[in-house]
Amino acid sequence: MRDFISSSLHIARSDRRNPKRQMRERRTAQALIIFGVVLAAIELYVILAGF
């Protein structure tokens, strides 16, 4: 029971995020996605250029 109460309090606290932190996390996620896409494109180029 105690774990349930502490976990529900933790969830309630995590919902109230700082808007600046959310924006930073969103930008970080977008940068990682772009990096992954660019890396995949480079890998495809290297693989296809090798043949």
C-alpha cells in the first residue's frame, strides 16, 4: 500500500513539468531524430556506393 501511494505521488509530481524543460527535451528529441536520419542516409550512401 505504501509503495502504491508513493508511486502515485511520484506520477502526480512528474506531470507538473517545467515548460522550459519540456521545450529543451523536445528539441533534444528532434535533434536525435534528425541525427539518426542523417546517419541512416550516410550509411545507405556508403553501402550503395560500395557496389
